Amino acid sequence: MTVRPVTGRGALRAPGLDWVLMVAALALVVMGTLLVWSATSTRADLTGGDPNAYLRKQLVNVAIGLVLMVMVMATDHRWVRILAPVVYLASVVGLVLVLVAGSTINGSRSWLQVGGMSIQPSEFAKLAVVIGMALFVAERAEGRWGRRVGGLDVLGMLLIAGIPAALIMLQPDLGTMLVLSATVFGVLAVAGTGRRWLLGLTAGGVAAAVCAVVMGVLKPYQVDRFMAFTNPGLDPRGAGYNTEQARIAVGNGGLFGQGLFEGSQTRSGFVPEQHTDFIFTVAGEELGLLGAGLLIALVAVVLWRALAIASATDDIFGRVAAAGIACWWGFQAFQNIGMCLGIMPVTGVPLPFVSYGGSSMFAGMLGLGLLQNIHLRSTAPLPTRLVTSPALLAGRR
């Protein structure tokens, strides 16, 4: 009997990691570690006189993040779905604890002190909301309710996102709230939400933002940041100082940069929070347009592979989760780089895989591990499908 394997989409595919995604993400981690080292090595006020202090801390963050990534990557996909509600509830509990016993930094109560380490639960909430919404959509689609995304589905997903969002606004953490809002919108769109719902949610979000400003929900410093964004020269020594210094640092780099550890603005410490929120300015000043462009290109590759994984999987949970992670990383990177260039308001969000910080690194690595988990499942060996040749079938007849 002559047989042939099925080719095309249903053909047997070789399993393995998405190495393009892995290499791009790890390259961002390496670049980020070097940039953090450069941004802090001359800052005695941060390091206590030890130029390698933040390098060691970031290497520890990366090591823990890699362990978390491998754990998620190696977990059976069925356990990933089982543990999704636990992750979501843990993030909500963490956000509640922040409001009760959190530390206030830069006007926002967003950190928990755990064993000498500062943990920011809102970073994990982004991933928790993505997998929570993805699980809800998957359960609804695979249950007796059918596959159509209706009003109840949308309301359920909004409820899942709304609880962490409300707790984040109480901190208040406007930057995380903007990233979370963009992520939720992306998840809703990928899940198949109708245009009317999406347009209505957009209009509602704009109206809510206007009401927040009019009713004084935002803190005065947050309003000042938005005013400085619209007119950087309004308060160059106050709310507009960060943006002005960031622009100067990026502009100093030129095409090839001043050299790693040689940036004048960076070594002088003129840019506030340069190792965290404004890490991109170090790349712009010391690595120049080419180095900063490489960093942006690596971010683009990571987003491309995340979307490719989302489109390649037949699992609804995996598709929505992967696309949600891409939306999270994409908007957060745009917001971070944009505020360094003056095209977005200063809100204080880290650049994924690049900025200093344990919470951001851990959450990013967990997301990377989940993407690889989804990819491994979608490319796992399938039972070989055999098709009898047309000639043999004709001979039988």
C-alpha cells in the first residue's frame, strides 16, 4: 500500500522553542543590564559608592526571572489553565495588600517590602488580567454557550479586568492603568468583540479620563505631567524637567553615540530615574541612533513572534493569551520610549526586559515562558496522518 504524509497546515511539525523570540528577548535583557550598569555606576547616591551594586542586583533579577520562565515553559498546558485563576487571585490579593501595607514611592503606593526586596504587584496584575480574560473566553467558547462572543462575554471580561484596575487606580498608578487599558482593549479585539462594543469602550474611556481630570481624581503632579507634555516649556525646572533632560540625553548621542559608560548626561545624573523609567535615554546617548534603533528592532521582533505564536495556535486560550501579552509589551514599550522622546506623557512605566527592577523582569519572564509554552504545544508532534494514494483507491474500485 502506497501512503504519503499529509502536508500543509495539518502536517507533522517539528517541536521546539521559538528561538527567534528567545534570542531577541535575551538580547534585550543583556542590553538592559549593561545600560542599567552604565546609568548607576557613577551614581554614589544610589549605589553607596559601589559602582557594581545595581549590576549585581539586576543579574539576580535576571537569574530569578529565567528560573520562572523555565518553570512556566515546562509546565503542562493543562496545569497552566488550572493555575490561571490562582495567579489572578494572587495578583488581586497583592494589590489589596499594597493599599493596606504598601510603601509610597514618587507619590504612588505601589510597592510591598518582602524580605528586603521591593515587589510591585501591579506588574504581575498585567499578566494575570491577560490570562484571566483568556481563560474566561476559552471556557465560554468551549462550553455549552457556543463560540460567539456576546455581551455577557464582554461584561465578564471587563469584570475580570475591572477589579485589578480599580485597585491600581486607588494607589494611584496612572502609567500601569494606561498599559492595562490598552492591553484589555487588545484582548477584547482578539477575542472577537464586536466593533460597537470596542467603539463604545473607547468613547467611555475618553469620557472617564475627562471626568477624572475635572473631578480631581488625579493627583496634582499627574495633572502637571500631562500639562508639561502638551507644553514642555511650561515648567522646564518642574514637571517638564524629566522630558527636557531626556530629550537632551537622546540628542547628545547622534548617530553612533558617546560610547557605553561615557554619556555626559548619564554620568552627571541629570536624567531622573534613568535606570528604570528613562533607561532608553542611556541607549540614545551612549549607543546613538544605531544602538537605540537596534533596541527598538529587538522589541519589534519580540512582538512579531508573540503575534506569530498567537496566530499559529488552534487553542483559544493560547491565542488570546499570546495576543494579550503582545499588546501588553507593545503598548508599554511605546509608552516608555515615547515619554523619553517627548511624544508621550511621563507616567513611569518600565521598558520590558530592559529597565531595572525585579517585578518588571519577573512578570516579563513569566510572560515569555507562557509564550514558549503555547508555542511548544502548538508545534508538538501530532499523530502521523496517512492518506491512501488516489491510484490505489481507483484500483480497489
